[in-house]
Amino acid sequence: MTSADTLKGFKRDGRIVVVGASLAGLRAAEALRDEGFTGSLTMIGDELGEPYDRPPLSKQVLTGWVPADGTKLPRRRDIDAEWLLGVPADGLDLATNHVHLADGREVPFDRVLIATGVRARPWFVESEAALDGVFVVRTREHAESLQRALAAGPSRVLVIGAGFTGSEIASICRERDIPVTVAELAPAPLVGALGAMIGEIAADMQRAHGVDLRCGVKVTRLEGDAQGRFRRAHFDDGTTIDADVAVVALGGIRNTDWLRDSGLAAGVWGIACDTGCRALDLNGLITDDVFVAGDVARCPNPIYEYRLISLEHWANAVEQAEIAAHNMVSGQADRWPHLSIPAFWSIQFGVNIKSVGVPTFADEVVVTQGSVADRRFVAAYGYRGRVTAAVSFNNAKWLDHYRQLIETAAPFPPPCPTPDQPADMKPVPVDFPGPTLLAQGATVVVTGHDPSERRVTAAWQHR
Amino acid sequence: MATTKTPDTLRRILDYSSRADPYPLYAELRETPVALQEDGSYVISTYRELTDILHNPHLSSDVRNLSHPVEAFERSGTPSFINLDPPEHDRLRRMAMRHFGPPHTPELVAGLEPDLTATVGSLIDGFAGKEQIDIVDDFAYPFPVTVICHLLGVPREDEPRFHLWVNAIIDSIDYNPKTDPKERLTNGRQATTDLREYLGGLVEQRHGRPGDDLLSRLANDDGPDGRMTDDEIVATANLLLIAGHETTVNLITNGMLTLLRHPQVLQRLGDEPGLVVPLVEELLRYEPPVHIIPWRASYSDITIADTVIPKGSRIMLMLASGSRDPNRFHDPDRFDPDRRDNQHLGFGSGIHLCFGGPLARRETQIALNELVRRLDRPRLVADPPPYRRSPVLRGPIHLHIEQGDG
């Protein structure tokens, strides 16, 4: 689709299929219409019902303040699409340009956007995961059932995993005056995302709010009673805890399984794409008609040494959706790169936590403003002497400044002083528990000798 | 480069003769985004540099951080949060916001709507039989004053007293020792003392008598930050009273003036009242009520647009110029209520973002919708209208209009 005429024709009456009808899919569809795409638009989604917003599911929905069906995404415009909901896509044929659905239907396209997102990582023993009282939180239905379980007044809730979702759920439990135990394999909550220093602050916050926080432990078994109700959890240190509700908050699994035979560079980390959201094939070659956006996209970021980074952030999904949509209906010369600085937020234990940049891309961290003791501060992250990220606790209005420091590769640590000077301004090692950006096991093998024969084959692993 | 090519641009902007149309001079100023002035102060006039510095934690609002104190800015009594830095600023603003907006009082502005509509309605009723209407004296001034008095719990009948004080204070905000008589400053000082004494009396009455107004709530607060001292309550009330007086009046008046200069938009607003929401945002960009932040201080050296502003410097922020920066806004001198991505500087930005913004927005939306709905073929009597003295809080002093067949 290179000549201007072909592009014009495509914009007028081409066929676009969006696989994934959540935030990224919906915003992309709206942006496509905004861009003047008048052809046919098909939305494929495995969940029934209208697209909804997920951040409230671990927050306002669980307090009971907002009903689970009250989180529908606002529609910014009419998208005049055909909606194929309730059936997942289970294959992508790039030879004939069709999406296969699990019920056997085939949907043809000229261009496709993949926005299939992430699903909750389930508890690893299926029979234990099936116990009454064991929950994950990813969908509206999940949140609704957990909300009901919390409203019933459980004697104790066990949260497995102290990332953002787990910590938010623990916070809600305390807000509802429910006893809660949090089990985390790492030395502190949030440590995988924000490092050891912030992790310790998060741990203090949890304990100050009455959370029974147990770090460095692994839950080995969930035990049920004769009626199949969850009753007790066993830890690897030999201890146990009695609870009626267990929330498994062990992160997500990217929905790429359906692309296994597609020939795309899809795997456990997502689908690799360029900054224009065009998917790469297995060989690392760019494709023309396949685009990716949202949690499932794995996009190079020039600020971070062009590393491929996938982000489960609300704003990232929106921004990528708009870039992908624009590029789907634009010629090569008019394409936009997705270059925005990542940002996310959380609210827990009465504290608004917000971040810009990629905190895991850092070797040092320093508190630059405010007071850690008062739970209102900004900390900057640096990598080899430049600012790469920042996180704020109840101090989010300053983050635009740090975004600018990141964009301009400003020196780390940032210059002092400011009027709201922290007590201690010494950078400390960031101390992440593991290499989060580096490879953890191969996903492909390369075959062939002659340059015309060299090919990559996916090496699918069981996880 | 910091040195400006046209060293007297700022002087001409401040001069009253450019009040009706300072925008060409702003364009001239923007040729030097960060302009060093003869007196060692810096003037910032471009959008990107303005937002950068407003978000910069090295920028101070505390007058004590200026290395060359300016008499007009000196503290008289306990400062309000507008003139403080974190953490004091944050604490006081948070304590005031508890009673003014989300998360603790999310319904305040929406709850006021019936009152706002009624106040606007009765002011417009008062136009009946008038040959000429002064949008300022007959409408845009009394409306927000009534609202802020009601909110604070200041008796409306005392208005003539504090009107004079507020005027004298505003008159001294942009005091220039080189050109202005010392009397202006002295009058402003005295007015500040008088207004504070008056408000102090009201606060004293409120103790132990929790009512619904802001003064009572502040005087009887039991929030997590404790209670403000009486001096702090007076400083806060003083700020809100002045801001509630002197900004919304300009926004509403500038709005009506702009609509009368754009008859098609006025017509359209009559047909689609919902247009008022983006229209007021565009107004905040195109004809904002606050043009200039007269001073901030660099707490330590600040590098902006390759210029190092040394510690202790006075920095003047030309917000209205930033909102007309062609590098940020397409066709910036066009009034376009359909404009998208309209992140104007009408309410400032960063931690000092206008405290009363949500109220001012709603007041102006209701005011303009009702004026357009009820006025019959309104026409300007004079264009440009006469302006108030201040280049900082800029707006017409009168806006005479005629309507109907008159």
C-alpha cells in the first residue's frame, strides 16, 4: 500500500479488524474514524459487554463505591463498527489476511490491529485455583465476585503477590477493616517495579495500616475444606495461615498464544513492533499490515537504548492506540513514532503513587524533594549518570519536571537544592531483585547459513 | 541568548497605552523566550519555557528567596499559600481544599449551580429598562462577588467596605517604583491591614459556631492536618476573597467582549449551549483574566532554554503570551471554540494551579450561556472598551452594550 491512490482507496473502503475490544482497541477505533477512515471496522473481543476501564477494578469497585458495571469506557465518538464479542480470536493467517475465531468464523482484513492485552496469571495448581474463595482480578466479573466476597466480611484475606494490584487490594481490605495477610516472595512490596528503597517505604506503609506483611516467603499450597471452600494457606517456611479469601495477584500473561503460528515475533513478553506500532515478524522484519497496541505490544524506546519494552500502563495503551491508528491510515512519510515517556499511577493506603519513565532502567535512586517520613516525596532514578525515571508519593504535580529531565537526558543526580529539601540526598543503589530487562531464557532459534536462507523459529516454552 | 533584542518591550507592555491589545508586543517578547532585563530580572514568554519553569522545583514563590527585595512584594503579615513554597504551601492548600473540592468536598461546585443560575438570572432581570448595560458594573462584578461572599460567609452588605480595600490592593500589585507614586503602595498596604483586620473579626465570631461557610469550616476544622491558626485562616480568606473578586469579573467580561467581536460564535452558542464548555477553555487561552505572574524567585540556579538564571533572581512569567505561542498553538491569534488539545495557561500550571479554577469555569459558563440566551441582539457601544489599569489582572473597567431596538 505505497501509492497515494491505494492509500486513499483504503481509507475510503478498506477493511480494518481490531482484535481486542478493551481500552487500546476502542481508542484505536475512535482514532481511526477521527483520522477519516470510512471503510469497514470490525471489533473482536473475548469478553461480552461494552469496553470498560480496568484501573477502578482494584480500587473503587472493591470498596463497593462504584458498581462493577459502572466502569464502562466513555465513548468519545461513534465508531460505526461491527462488534464480534464473546468469542476469542485463535489464529492469524497472514498469507490470506484472515483472523480465525474460536467458533470457526474467519474475518478478512486489509489491515489488523492486535490489542489483545493481558490476562491474570492464575494460581499454578488448577484444583486449588478452583476453590471457592480464590480470586484473581483482571475482568469486571472478577472484581464483582471479589467485591461480594469482601462485603460478606471474611475473617481474613490472603493476598498473594505485593505488586501494584496486590498492594491496592490489601489497602482496600484495610479500608474495609478486614484483616489481611500479604505474602510476597521478594524482600518488600513493589520492589520489582520500583526497587528496594521504595519497597521498604511501601512495606512500612502496609504495616502501619495493620497489614500482616510477610516478605521473602512463597505460598506453596492452598487448602480447602470438604465443601471446596478455601480455608488455609501453607508457606514454604512451614507456617500456615487461616483465611476465607485468597487473591492471587501474580501479574499477567500476555495474550499472544493465538499468534503461535502467525509468523509474528510474538512470545511471553508480547509482540515486538517498531515505534510506529508495526509488528515485526519472527525474523525481525517489519510487516506492513499488522499493528500492535496496548499491554501486548513490545516497543523499542530510543530513550532506553532502543530496548524493546512492554508496559501494562493505561496511558501507554491510549497513546499507542492513537499512534497505531494514525499509522494504519497514513503513508510512510506521514508516520508517527510512539515516543512518549511511560507513566502510571496507583492509590494505596491513602497515598497517590505516580511514576514517569522506566524505574527498572536504573542503577541508583535518590529522594530529591519532600519527606519520606511524611509519605510525600519525589525520588529520581538514574542510570549511568542520567535521569531515567521518577516516582512520587503524594507529590505528583512535580513529575512533569522529571519527565522533562528524562527527555533531555539530564544528569543524575539532579541538581539541588529545592525549597522542600529532603533530609537525606544521597543516591543509593536501586537494587532490583533480578535482571528485569535482560533475557530470561531463549524464545527463538536461528537456522540456515546463506543470507537468503537465514530464518528464525519460535521456541515456545511452557510457563 | 538571554539579552532581549528590544529592551523596552516589557516597559511598553506595562504601559497603559497597550492595555487594549498587548498581543503584538507579546509576539515581540517571544523572540527572546528568556529575556534578561536591565534590573537583573528575567521575563519568560514562550509556552514551553513557561511550563518548564512552572513545574521546576527550584522556582520559589517565597519573597524571601529574592536576593534584591522588592518593596511592593514584601510580606505584610502571614502569607497565604500563593506566596509560599512546599511543604507549607501544600499543607495550607490541602487544608483549604478539604472544604472546597475533591476528594473531600467533591460536590461543592455542582451544588452551587442552582444558586449561580439564580444570581445570574436576577442580575439579568435588572437590565430591564436600561438604555445601556455595563456588563462589568451591572453583571460581571456583582456576580462572582456575591458567590465568593456566600461561600466564605462574608456578609454581602459589607461589600462597599471591602470593595475599596480590594481595589487598593489590586492597584498596588503591579507597583513600579520607577513610575508610580509611593502613595499607591502605601494605600495598598493600609488596605491589606484593614481587610485582614475585618476578616479576623469574622473568624473570631466563627469559633465554636460551626456553620456551612468556608470561614466556619476552617475555624472549626478537625482534619488530619489539624486546624489553621487564625492568622492562616485570615490569609487564606483574604486570598480567596481577592481572587474571587478580581479574576472572574475579567473572564466573564472578556468573554462577552470576545463573543460580541465574533457574532457567528455568539449565534452558535445560542443554538448549542453545550459549546460553552470548550468555549470558556478557549477564552482562558485567548483572553485570560490573569496575564502575568509578576514575580517568582529562583531558589537555586535554574537553566532554561540554555540560559542560566542565577539564584535569587526575580522571574516574571508572561502567561498570556505563552497561551498565544505559535510554537504550541496553531493559528494562536484566532478565537476557535472548537480548538482541540487546548492546554492553555489561563489558570497557570504546576502546584500553584488556580485554586478556584473549577468554580470560575462554572460561573463563566453559566454567565455566558444566560447572557447569550436572554440578551436581544446585543451590540458593543465602544470597541475597544476602556480598560482597567492593571497589566496583570487585565480586563475592561466598563463594557457598555446596547440591546433590542434601543
